[in-house]
Amino acid sequence: MNQQVEICEVSPRDGLQNESVVLSTEVKLELIRRAIVAGARRIEAVSFVNPKRVPQMADAEDVMAGVDRSLGVSYIGLVMNERGLDRALAAGVDEINAVVVATDTFCGRNQGMTTAEACDVAATLVDRAREAGIGTSITIAAAFGCPFEGDVSAERLDDVIARVVDAGADEIALADTIGVGVPAQVTERLGLLARRAGEGVARRLHLHDTRNTGVANAVAGVAAGVDVLDASIGGVGGCPFAPNATGNVATEDLVYTFDRSGITTGLDQAGLIESAGWLEEQIGRRLPSSLLRAGPFPG
């Protein structure tokens, strides 16, 4: 039997939040539709954050009102606080994703609180979401390095993982928010997560390709037993609060690598490449996807 890995499509949220152009609700819904046609069944569609800080996500409710609910797709909404959770529940998301940044400096810039305080907030969000009957995940951002504090030690990350595990989410993600991680770190840090979280918690990896290590890190993640990989059509993405944080690893680049390695994703490579070209036109700049430039092989 071929090995399988789930890919969560994050282009509608993490992909678009750092773009200077604000795309219309209709274009966002078309991006989501295209991801679904390509086989995506788990999509981070929106974030419920302050629209003054992230204007690209100001139409979260309108996007959720327009998504197709008939296809068994799980739509994820990012939330940072209880007000965001209230909005997410009212909008009918299937899952919420809370964030804890692994360093205090970055956490302060991103959320206005320390890492320990963010862990407490995440625990409250998880409890409330579970009571509402929806899935929960917590992403540990800057799990490989911080734009303000530099390297994040394994000891520091292990402490944060322990606090996050105590929050009781269904899934925990390690995020290479600024794209500094390498495969050896992926293996090490997923090992820390596996030891802390045990069998009952799904493990996810969120990778950025800032230094061209995204695909290699994804391969290392699969070898280390990760359950889910985040990726973004066209490699679009970044963080508004992290200097020089460029795009997510491109979904089509991962699918190419896994298809030719005998690892099943359930995603259509040709459709993803076509959608990456379409998204490039909508955004109006060249996207970093390798497959968009080189095409599939054999051609």
C-alpha cells in the first residue's frame, strides 16, 4: 500500500493575508472552489482577526457565507481571542486554529501578550470550541526560529509544546513561520511533539519556503510521521508581523514530489498548476511556485 499524507490548503488565509492587494470575496471563493476541485478537503479559509491590522481578511463572514457546504470539506478559521471565536462560531466554521508564538517578543508583536499568556488564551478557545462541537488545533508559530530573537532552542520549544499539549487541542502544528528550518530540525522537533502529545493528538507541519527548504522539510516531516502538511497554491503567503517572511511551500510542488515518491495526497497536480497561474494573475505578481514555471514531468 502506498504511503499517504494529508495536505491542508492554506492559500485563502495564510496565503492572502500578506499581499498588498486585497482580493474580492468573489475571487477568494473562486480560489476555494479551485482548491476543492483539485481535491482539497481541508481548507484554512479565513481568519477572524482585527480588520484594521489585517485588512485582507476583513470579509471573513462573507467568505464563509459563500462556501460550498455540500462536498464534505472542513473549513478552518484562525482565531486569536474570544471575540474572534465568537465570530467564527457565528460564521459556522468546522474547525478553529489558535496560535501560540514560541518567543515572547514575536508573540507580543503578533498578539500583544507573552507566550505563556497566549497558551492560556488558546486553552480557553479550545474549551469553548469543543463545547460548540467543532474541531480544534493550535499552531506553535516560530517553532524553528524567530525574526526578533533568532534561534529557538529545542528546550524552549519543548516547554511551549508541553503547555500547548495541556490545552487539549485535537491537533498541534509546528510552524516554520519565517522559513529558517532544515530537515534535521524537523525530525528533532516533531520528535519532541510526538513525545509530549502521545497518540491521541494529530501532528501538523506548517512550512514556509523562504530559504528553499520547504519541500525538503516536508519530506522530512513525512518520514518523521507527521499527519498533516499545510501548503499554499502558488506558494503564496507570509506573515504581516514577521519581517522577510515569504510564501508558504507551494501545494503543487509538494504534490509533484510526493506523487513521484509513491506518496498519495489525493490532489490533482495539473489542476493545482493551472490554479497557481490563475492566482498569479489575480494578485498581479510572480508567485514562487516551481511547478508553475517548470511544469510537470513528464510534460
